Amino acid sequence: TNQWFLPAVRGDIPPGCAAHGFVCDGTRILVFGGMVEYGRYSNDLYELQASRWLWKKVKPQAPSNGSPPCPRLGHSFSLYGNKCYLFGGLANESEDSNNNVPRYLNDFYELELQHGSGVVGWSIPVTKGILPSPRESHTAIVYCRKDVGSPKMYIFGGMCGCRLNDLWELDIETMTWSRPETKGTVPLPRSLHTANVIGNKMYVFGGWVPQSAGGEISASDGEWKCTGSFSYLNLDTTEWIGLISDCQEDKSNLLPGPRAGHCAVAVGTRLYIWSGRDGYRKAWNNQVCCKDLWYLDTEKPLAPSQVQLIRATTNSFQLKWDEVPTVEGYLLQLHADSPVPPAAGIPGTGIPETSVLSSQGGCSLHQSPQSLPSVPYPEMKVDHPSQTNNLIPNNVQVSLSSNSKVEGKEKVAAPENKVTQETMKNHADATGFKESNAPSLLPVCTSSAQTSANVGELHDLDKQTVNPDASVSSTVSSTQTMVTQQAVKTESSSTNGAVVKDETSLTTFNSKSEAAETACVMPSARVSTGQTNDSHSSRAPQRPAAVVKARDRRWYDVGIFKNNSAVVSQFYLLPEETLNINSKTEGADVPDYRLLKKQDLFPGTVYRFRVAAINGCGVGPFSKISEFKTCIPGFPGAPSTVKITKSVDCIHLSWEPPASPSGNILEYSAYLAIRSTQLQENPSQLVFMRIYCGLKTSCIVTAAQLSNAHVDYTSRPAIVFRISAKNERGYGPATQVRWLQDMKTSGSK
């Protein structure tokens, strides 16, 4: 939301302090030391439980081989595993806080933490090698290579009468100090900078640097300035790479300004930079503080989860996928089993409603929009000589249609009742995108402080209400608002293709992840009771299988969406000449989307979907492919507003009847996912037992039936139900309900 909020904290609230040590361990934060007021430093340790906004002053045991850390500021405080590592800082030798006698420190402490909350105590490790020189306002990070399990702590820069730019390494397993040899241009000596690890790189930004040309270290380091220079150290090769130089001009304000004493935090592969101060103005007798927030995308985002089906109609899908952190939007694509005709010429229809993502000029550094509405397709801008009318962020070149490479053979026409999945063989070859590989640094628009209240999921409610239209926590259009459900999830899936004889009969469904992730809604399928003279549905006319040429099996863009949900009723076609070009070369010039024709979805048609996340570095790899089918007209919809009421020895299910285009509802069926040996062989293949069949819009689930329920752990532990309705045409799509269980309840199942 890019909104600041001021939490209502309680407990042992610490006094305000500067230049303290700060680590985050899950949902708790530890703060050590700092300057409480001028000349008076602290060695107190506080813990904040962010899940409850509760402060607690903790008192670690003193080390057995020495004194606890003295009061200090400008130290480093680093977390690895269940231990914090304290190094250096600045102490006041004088007992009089008004008479500040600075003493630079290079002592080293280890603080053992208790799991969840609390600490054990301080210890003074016995180290080997030469200890780094005393310093304050340095940085320390911990990095562990994936192929080598030995964690290392790296200390860079700081202040000890003059600015430093030396690099030190501590092998935490052997407690051995060393100075690694580096390649590349070492950053200028600095203090009050930041250093953060993302992947195998340590990103160093800002700080105080010497004013003298070339940054020579002098004994009297009296002239200094703030810098906006930005570099990273490859921790595997120990090579420095400069990203923004100290003398680089930024007349357009596309880069963070020079600053020191700021803070920086890595969230996933994104680096956020906040505040700081830009030097000291003698004429004003004060310091200039920054109040801007920037972020740097260091690499493309990961692939999202498979697209999941929430609801299907005759000509639309309501879809969702798991969120990818720190992204600007998602590109959703589809292709159909049936050939899609190319657009004849370039019609003047299909102009999008609004612009979603944009860049400034052709630069990779641009301002982030505050809100990105979910619309079918945005106006896009591409940094390409031949295209100037289209919009997309950060030089991302988009090809609306590209040839996808899929493992195995291509399926010409999927069977009516078969759920198929395809795995991308090569994401890079299949995306049809070209991107700039340089990191992208952007300012973030934020709103003013607000008081927030977080609503968590409820697990054991006496009464729970769920609307299948309320399964996505975002707004996907101006007329359809999604709300966050609390304890039960409902998704639209299919109950077709199963044979149900009685309560003991088993119905098998393919279910991956939560919610009918790959379920096809196929109301034309038949569900039989096992009796030859009675059928739950009549078979709809089969569509003749079409012979699909490889050229016609293409991915078409549905749109770019801000949120992780979409209502899909159309996609965009390319002119025939563009299809011919793109069949020969990937990543061809992007056409003007405003002139493209929209194609509506057809009833009873199988569509495949994939989604990719977008950030400042470009478009990431696509997800695995999901396949869904639009409904055939005449079948009833999925039941809605499912309620679960819990009593002592049973639960009560109730629902609202769906719309039925062809006559009245004849009956409802409710199913329960049960434990089975088949589940042990294939956990993604849920096995269902019918527990109700009748005209009422409610049923009782007994304790005996619940004792046999399967607890699904694909996300949070849940018992899964499905409810469907039947009219004279047959059974329509089912509503899937996930009844969340707490760990104690699910563990006893």
C-alpha cells in the first residue's frame, strides 16, 4: 500500500536513541545500545515482538570470561542463526556526559538468543588472526555461500579519526579474522553508509566520504561530504562493481541524492533506502534531512505459482495466483485449444481504459506509480527506436505472441474431462521479452502515517460464511470488489468425471496447491450413480477435434494486472502479418496495443494460462501452465455463500442456490475429501466421498464422517468440501470450501 503507519506499542518502551544496533529475527526485533542524549550512551538491550507490538527490556547474562559490552554508539549488530554478533563502536571515556572523550572500540561479542523470545547471554569468542582496527559507523553483514556451508561476516569501512575503506572477513565457524584480496575499484573511504546482502552481493550505498580529490586517507580528515555513490561486492569472487559513481550528475533527480546515516533493508531481491541526512550547512547551522524512500530491483522476479481457478462462466474466468513480493504487476497470457483466427488488418477497436505501468523517457530509473488499477490491457512504452507509442516499465520489450517450448508433445485437443499440466522447458526462450539487465532504482510514493489494525484468519469459528465471489483479496474491476475471507476458502472447480454410487463410493479429483489449481470446469461431463437408468447429467454434444497447426498454438496477452487476480473475458489478437513475423523470430517489434482487436472467450472451450511477475528489471519467468474450460450454457452455476456452523458432535453446511438457466435445481451433492491409500501415492490427487444428495440447501456432516476426513496441507491445514447443483442439463461446477483447522485439531485427524 506504500502507507506508513504508527503502531500502538506497549511494554518497556525504550527511550529514543541514535546510532544503535538493530536486527530482525522473524517477528521480533532486537535493539542494542546507541546514544540516548549527547555524550550519554547506552548498553541496554530491548526486544520488540512485532506480532503484538510489545516491548521488553531483556537482561542477558554477563560473559564468563570478561565484562559485558560497555555503553556505545555506531557499532555493528549482525544476526546469523540464533546468535547476534557485536563489533566495535564509539564509547565515552569520561564519566561526565558533557565532557565527551571518544574511544574507538574493536571488541567482539556474541549474544545467544532463545527461540521465539528472550536471550541467553553474552560471550566473548576466542578469535584467531589479526583483529580489525577500532572503528565506529562501519557496516557488518553475514553471508554463507550455497555450495560452502561456512558463514562469513564482512566488515567494511567506518570511522577512526579518518574514514576507512578496508574490508575484513571473519569465518564464524573457525572464528578466524582475515583481510580478503579484492578486485575492481574499491569504494571511497566512508562512514555512516549502509551495506546489505542480496544473493551473493553486498550493496554499499552513501555515507560520509573525504572531500579531497581521489578520496585519499589523511590523518586530519577535516573535510568531508555526503555521497550518493553506489557499488556492490561480489562475495563469491570478491570483486567490486561500481553502479553509481560519486561524480555522476543527476539533473533529472532520477537517483537518490547524497546522504549518510540513512537506513536500508533488503526485502526479497529488492533494496529499500529511506531517509538520511545530506551534510551540514554552516550558513543554516543545521543538517538537511531527507524524507524520501527509494527502492532498487536487483534482479527479475521469480515465477508466480500456477494460475488457480476461482470461478468459471460460459464466457469468463475468475483467476488468482499467489503473490510475488515486491513486484509492480503481473503479465497474464493464454492460448486456446482451438485455433484463434488472426485479426484481419489492424482494426481501430480495443483501446484500453487506462494506463497501468509507465516509464520516464527511456531510462531504467523512474518514479513508481502509487496505484496500478487492474485493467484488461495497459498502454505501454517500449525503449525501442521503432516503437514510441506503447508503455511498459523499465525498457521491457514485450511480444504479444511468442512460441512456447513445452516438455513432451503438444496436445491437439484435450479430452473433455482431463486435467492437463505442462511444464515450461525453458522460461527464457518462451517469454518473448527482452529486458535491460541493469538494476532499476526507483523512488516510492508513500502516504501519511495511519494507525493500522491487522485482521488475521479465524480457525475455529462457531459460524463461518464464505461467498465464492469473495476469495480474492483485491479489487479487480470497478464493478466487482473482492474481500478477504477469514477462515474458509471457496473456489469453483468441477465434480464431473467421477462415479458416485453411495456414501462409501470414492470420487477422485486432481487438486494441486490450494483451490482447484488445475481443475477444469467441464459441466458437459457425466456423473453417474452407477444405475443404467438414471444419470446425473446428460452428455453435451462433443465439439469436433480441430487440427491445430503449430503456428496457431500461440500465447496471447490478456493484460497486465496490479493485483494477483483477474477476471478474464477477452484477450488481444495480433494482425496476421505480425503472427507470421513472430513465428520466425521471437521478441519482434511490439505493435500498438491500442489498435489491437479483442477476442471474447467462447463457451465450452479449453484455455491454458500462465503468468509472469514484473519489476523494474523486467519480466520474470512464467509460471507452470494451468488449464481451465469455460462452462457450456444451460448448466447451473456454483452454489454460493457457504456457511459452516460447528456444534459438539457435527458441523452444519448450508449454501445459497445458484442461478439455473435451464429449469429448476433438481438436487445438490456435497462431497468430503477423505484419507486414502491413493493419497499417499499421489498427495495432489484428492479423493472425495459424497456425504449428501438432496433438494435441501443444507446438510449435516457427522463426527464419524469427519473422523475420516483428509487434512490438506498444501497451504494451511484444512478440511476440503465440494458442493454442486444439478438441473435438467446436469451438474454444474462445484464450490470448493477449505475449512481451516488449527494445528491441534489437524494433528489429531
